[in-house]
Amino acid sequence: MKTYVFIGLLVVLSILATAMPALASAPALFTTEEAAQNHCPIDAVVWLNLSTGIYHFKGQRYYANTRNGAYTCMREAIRAGDHSSSHNKQK
């Protein structure tokens, strides 16, 4: 009986490990930079390309300049699994 419980527990843990990326909470999205800054006053506001999951910093070419994007807080974007492209370094 203990063997079956152990195997069942392993199956559940395996399923949870697979689902963990999907469980990451989506960042709060805003239509204006001001609204995003009010939401996260001590964090950097970034432009998140919702299609790619890549965020851009103010002053960069694609900041507020992609078809499917929104303003969000950088820390929330990172927690959700979004990332800066390799050439997007905050100055």
C-alpha cells in the first residue's frame, strides 16, 4: 500500500512541476505609463510585448511601439516569466 501512495505522490509532484510555469501570475497591464507608475512607484515601468513576452525600457526603440503591448512593472513581468531581450539592457 505504501508503494502505491508513494507512486501516486510522485505522479502528483510531476504534474505540478510541469504546470508551474503556467501558474505564474500575469503582470498587471496598463494603457498608460502613468497608471503603471502609480501601481509600482518604486519599480521600473517597462513596455511588454504581449506576443513575445519581451519587455523594453523607456528610451529604447520598441518602448510603447509594438502592436500588441502594454505598460507594466518590471518585477511583475519577471515574475510572470517575461524577459528583456539580450540587447535591452537598462542603463
